[in-house]
Amino acid sequence: MTLVLDNKRKGRWTRWLRRVGIYSVATLIALLLLYTAFRRWTLLLPPDDDGPALPKTAVVEKSDGGLRLRVGKSTLERGDGLWRLTLDGKPREVGHAHGLLVRRLSDRFDRHMHALLGRYVRSGFARWAMSNIVRWRFRELPERIPAARLLELAAMSRTLVDTREYDERPYARVVYYHATYDVTQRLESSPLLGCTSFAAWGEHTANKHLFVGRNFDFDAGEIFDREKAVMIVRAPGQIPFVSIGWPGLTGVVTGLNKSRLFVALHAARSDAGFAAGTPIVFVVREVLERAHSIKEALALLKKAKVIGSQALLLADGDENRAVVVELSPKVMVVREAVGPRIGLANHFLHRKFKGDAANDRLRRYSTSEVRYKRLMQLLRRFRGRIDAPTSALILRNRTAVDDAPRALGHRGVIDAVQATHSVVADLSEMVLWVTRGPHLVGPYVAIDLKPLFGVAVGTSYSPPKNIPPDPLQGSAQLARYRMVVAWLEYASRLELNGKLRAALDYLRRAAAAAPKLPRVHKRLGDLLYKLGETSAAKDAYKTYLGLNPPYLKDVEAVKARM
């Protein structure tokens, strides 16, 4: 009897285990099928290419600067520490030429961004999850991008080398990269929240010309500084424009068109949050290609559907006027100048955003407010004397309000030695100055836009001169700071790989070399606390709090820990 019962129990267990196995295999197959369907559904496919044959390689030519690459009417050359890229033609031709000309550089940016993701997202599962989240959120992104830009991106993607080391194929990568500006705005510590711009004209300038100055801080690696590009774009039926960015960028963050309209883009925040919309770099490009005046630019921006909140400086050399546009997915307001000058950082100032919590948090928790106050103080100080060199002097300012001293590299100043590019423009004379690098230390290279845009010049014409380098160039102070930055970078790598004691050694070196730089002592205190050395961590934190730290969030975290 007992044997019969045991056999029955064993039979029931066997049948149960068999069912569990069948159900598990069926569930796994179903999940794999669903995931395969998800990947296919969210796969971004380029539009068909049914146009005439395009060049398969670039032609190498000799030039004053050494060598020039040519594809059709488009060219690329290196001069004065800048890439100069001329793109001429219809979207498909321009995209193809752009891709062929900068393929090597695009590969470097590809690898840099891939390595950056791997550095901050160490887990393979986390990277896989992030990849799928991006696919889901941006599954309809091509529908939000103008058709001409999609043709351009598709043509560019076909020139890129396709390797299996990336999660996405070239077309999808190119599309996603052009939404990077909008994606990174979602981060609490966005690398875009350090930009400063201004415009001055009339009685505020030395010769009544309209001058603009702009620092674009994208804290995502020095490659964006070293490989900056000045791009001249000409398309049939569109206004020619020049864009300052990096090779592979078809949108615009800083630009000026033939109609003397200047646009500078600044990341911002508002309670409107984020919405389905067009990547902002394409919105700015549309403004430059279609608007002859501030009025026309405002009409285009009002119709645009943007993903996040942005502040834009619009300056018009014909009208001798500038405004700031404060734009969110729900509302657009225009902030007019009070007197012949206007400035902006990253927070909104219009009364419409007075009760906006997200904007208020950005103002208080980032460096935006202190940079704006210092900028306006300098504009008042140099009233009547602003010209190109003085504009550069303002952009290179590394002291706080009322000339309070700050350590080199302190984030709470206009020039935090991290700008990807800095630009000065005389919109009345159509002359542009772009920093050679590193950051704002080297000279501002003069570029006369009149010949590039086909504007006639008088018989007494003389080429514009470069703005001299910062006195910091070649100094021991700069050499020490760059070594400190290298040590901090290396300490981060060591810490991510679990080599905490080795990382601690480099952080102590950095603290000794830059005793007044807040972030060094914050990093040192964090690591000491992690190692359980609370007394030493407290000393590092006390030093940090006494150095006017720039970020309120970090101050609150340190005080809470202490």
C-alpha cells in the first residue's frame, strides 16, 4: 500500500515538473518572440535611397593650410586649430558629402560616446535596459524630424563604417545623436547647464556695432573642444549660414546666417517637463535657413514643437537689436532688452516663469544665477567700450560677483575652463571669432563671413585680426590645473574599477596641487567616507564648504553627511 502511494506521489511530482518545464519553455519562447517584435517595431530604418549615384571617395587637394578634401562642391580642411567644413548642395548630397569628409572624425566621436556610456553605466544589463528605453521613447522620433533632415541623416549614415561593437546601426545612431542635446537635459546634473551669452549694441559698444559673445559649455569630454568645426552650409532656396559645433552635427547650437541673424542655444528647465517634439538643434537650423529677421525667427519658434525647455539669444545685425526667447513645450515668451544690452545663462527671467518650480530649482541649484549676475555686472562696467577684444575679455572672466577671486576651474564663473567653443561676432561687419582652444585659453581666430556669403567688400578692405590668447596660455598655473584634471579623471577610472586606495592617492595629489578648487575636496571627502575614514572625510568636507562651492545640491549632501 505504501509503495503504491509513493509511486502515485512520484507520478504527480513528475507530471507537475513536466508541466512547469513546458510552461517555462513556452513563456521563454513567448518573451523572446515579444522582444524580437519589440526590436523590429522600434528599429529605425532610413528612407530608401533612389537618387543618382554619388561620389564614393573624397578627392585630396593641396591648400594653403596643407590639404583639403573635396566631395562635389563640399570641402573639409584644417586651419588655425579649427576644422572648416563647407557643405553645398541638396540634403542628400550634403549628407553624403558630410559623412564622407568626416568619417574618421565621426568614428572618433562614436567611440568616445560609446566609451563614455560604458564608463558611467558599468553593468551590461543596465546598458541593455537603457538601449531599449531609448528605443521606446524615441520610436517615433523620425516623424518629428523635418523630411530634408532625415534625407541628410540617411545619406550621412550610409557613408559610416558599420561595426558590430555598437548596439545600433549607423542610421539609428546618427538620429539618436541629434537628440542627445534634448536627452541630456533630463539629467539632474546635465553637462549643458554652463552656457553664457550676451549681446550689446548702440551706446554700449565702442563703435555702435552689434556685438555678441557666447560660451558653449558641453561637459562631455575634451574631444568636443579639440575637434570643433566651423561649418558653412549652402542649400538651394535656403539662407546660407555658418554653424559652430563639431564634425557630424547637422543641427545647430551656435550659428549666424547671411541675413546677419545670430542664434545661441541654451538648455533650460520648466514645469512643462518634456514632450514629443523635434530635436532643438534642427529647430535652430530651420530658423537660420529661413528667417531674415528676429520677427521671422519668432514666428518659426512659435510654431515649433520642442522636446524640452530652451533659452535662445536672437540678435539681428540689420535691426541692431537682440532678444532672449524663453521657450517650453507649452509656452514661448520674449524677453526684451532693458537698454542696448542683454544677457542670459540657463534660467528663465520672464515674469511668466516667476512661479515655475523647475526653473527656480535650476536657478538656485546650478551656477546659472551667479554667472548671469556676473555677466550683467561686466556689461555695465564696460559700457561704451565693448568691441571684439572686450567681448572676449568678458567671456574669459574667471572671478565671481564683485571680482571675488575663485580658483582656476571653479564652476561658478563665466569661464570655468571647460567650454566646448566660444564665439564673438560683430554682426554689423559680419566678422566671427572662434576660439582655437584649449577652451578659451588660445586665440580667437578671425573669420570674415563676407567672402563666404558672397557679400561685396570695399576697396579699403583689410582682413580682420585674431583676438590674442589669454595671458593664461603657457603659464605654470594652467599646466598645474591641467595636471589636476588628468589626476581627477584617472582617479575616477580607478574608483570605477574598485581600486579605491589608488584613487585616493591621486585625489590627495589633486588636493595638494589645487587646494582652493572645491570639487577636488568634495571628491576626496566622498572617497574617504566610502573607505570608512570619517574623521579625514569630515576635514575634507570642511575645506570644501569654505571654498564657495558652486552647486547647492552638493552642499546639502555634504552637510547632511556631516
